[in-house]
Amino acid sequence: MMRPIVAMLLSLAVAGCASLPDRTPVLPESREGLADAWVMHGRIGLRSDEQSLSGNLRWQHSAESDELFMTSPLGQGVARIVRDASGVTLDLPNQPARHAPDAEALTREALGYTLPVAGLVWWIQARPDPQRPFEATRDAAGRLRQLKQDGWVIDYLQYPPDTTARPQKLVVTRAGLEIRLVADRWQ
């Protein structure tokens, strides 16, 4: 039972008109509009070949750390993930903490496969990871409509009316796994 919940959490530790795919690399210096620190309150859903789960999410991000706290739909704490200089730690109720050097290693250890944890920090802000190749399709306002990176497809389903705002809904998919994120509030 905890394994699917861990999958949902770890996938985070860690949404117009068609245009030509954008294959232009984004350099680290071009972080226009990318906040170094933010807090996102929202919801997450995970669907795999075996089952479907959902919950609430509070994700606090800075360049030095991440803290993700997930609760059940009824508000009960389910898991906490913390990334800092020492690595990544997963805390689950009534279980010993798990620790790994990075989120990808932790997902491999806990789930047996790697989830796109490092990419999600960028993708949730409608940006590709600037260190990796990507393909992007943009809408008429220039916002990402679809991003393909590292074998994952990220579809941006909804943005707020303000064209400079972060996406409200996105879906991240790859063979047999779908992660839905809804950002209810950004700080």
C-alpha cells in the first residue's frame, strides 16, 4: 500500500495553437522568469498500470533545498521528502527514514525504477532543464504547450489568464506512468 504513495511523492522531490518544435538549448544564464525560491500548494494524481492514487501537496523549493509534504485527500500526513546538501530523505509514518544521495537514487531504491524528480523542478515552472536536450511546442502566447525531455512528455493543460504566470495544470507521462499536477497556489 505504501509503495504507490511513495511513487507519487518521489515523482516530485523532489500544465493553443501549434508551432514548430523548439530545439534551442536554454543556457543556465537564461533563467528569465524562473524563481529561485517558491512554494506551491496543489494536488497530485498518479496513475500506473496497476492503480490510481491522489493527494494534496505542499512543495517548498530553493536552490539549496526542497521539502515536499503530501497528505491524503482528507488531510492526513502521508509522507515528507527533504532534499538538502546531505542528500534526500524520505519519511513515512511508522517506518524508518530512507536516505540516498539524490532523488533519482532514492526512487530506484524505494520503487525499483527512476522517476523524473530533478526535471520536475523545472517542468512545474514550464521550463526545460537547461542542462539536457529537449523539444518544445509553444502556444500563441509563447507558453509551453508540450515539452519532451529525457523520455518524458509533459503536457501543459492550463495556465492562468496572466501570460507570465506558471502553469496551473500539467501531465507528465512515460510508458505506463502518468503524473497529474494541479497548482492551486504559488508563493
